[in-house]
Amino acid sequence: MLRHMIPRYDVDVDPTVPLTASFWVPAPEELEESGGIGDFHDTERIVTNLKEARAVIDAERQAIAYLDANSSTPREFDDLADAIEWETPDIPSDEAPDFFDQEDAWYGLNGLEVGVAGLVYAMNAVGIVTAASCRSHHKGHQPRADYPTVVFAANRPQTDALQPLVESAGCGFEVDDVDRPKLLAVVASSILDMTELASSVLRAASSFAQVEH
């Protein structure tokens, strides 16, 4: 059972698809040329499948439970998550679950963060191309976002299939109308909402398989 040390962020979550959404998706050659989209630094395309995405989501839930159990405040949760993500020596402790030391079991360490890694893998597994993600954090390096965020490119059918899942999970949509108006973002006040959405996306995988890409 979680002890509720997981940070919550002040964000106005709106599950309606923004009127300014462009429903743009990158052409195959754009992905081949850059490996990523949206001109984000230190990002690359995630190529995955449903089985791998499930493994990420399962490991992420275990990671969140471990972080929550070993933190006495939301800030301590954030500090320990940072240590895990950036592989600080001697952290986590010997009592940490084995998946922290097994690259084939915890894919989230490959440049992704606890709380958004599962959704990134789930979205890519059903054909939605993600551009960047951030769970938000208070130290170490400048976060991409002030609250849990996954930025992505999707066409209208994909977005329509995603919308009820976003709403049910307590998440919302945003568009960066200034810097990256072609991309959409899923945002949440807690990484728990993101992990719920990740599981919902995988459960609805057949719905995404039926939409036009």
C-alpha cells in the first residue's frame, strides 16, 4: 500500500482536446533522419511492442512503490527518484528491488524518468510517436516541465481513441502554441495518474490498431 509520499503538482488538468491541436504526425523519413521529433535535446525514438511496454509498466509500479516506502516526504521521494534515474553511486540501497540493476527488466533508466516511462512505452507500442517526457523534479537539472508531461505527435483518430482514456485517468491535454504548436502533450498532477493512463492505453491497444495511421 502506498504511503502517499508521491509529489503532486499544481496544474489545471483539462481532458478536452485543444482546439489548436494540429494532429500532425512525422513522415517516416523525418524519424529516420533525426531519431526524434520536436527539436528536443537528448531524445530519441522509442521502438517497442506491447510485451515490452507491459514489462516497463510493471517495473515502474514496483519502482514507485519502493520510492514511496523509502521516503518520508514528497521531496525525499523526488531525491531518491533522481538518484535512481541518474545512477548515483550506492543509491538505491541493497534492499532495492532487483530490477534497478537489471537493464532488461527496468527500461525506464534508459534516459526516461519514473512515472512517465510507462506511458512513453505504452504510447509508442500502440503507434503514437512520443517526442519528450518529464515527471518534473526540483534539483539536479532543469526539468522539461513543471508537472508530469509526455509530449507526442498523433493524428485525429489516434487522439480520439486516446481522449476518453486521458479523461478517465484524471489526466489532460496541452499544446505549446509558442514553441512546438504541432505537438500535443498529456499532463497530470501526479505520476500515479500517468501510470494509470499507461495501463489503460495497453488495455485499449486493439482500438488503436483499428485507427488510421
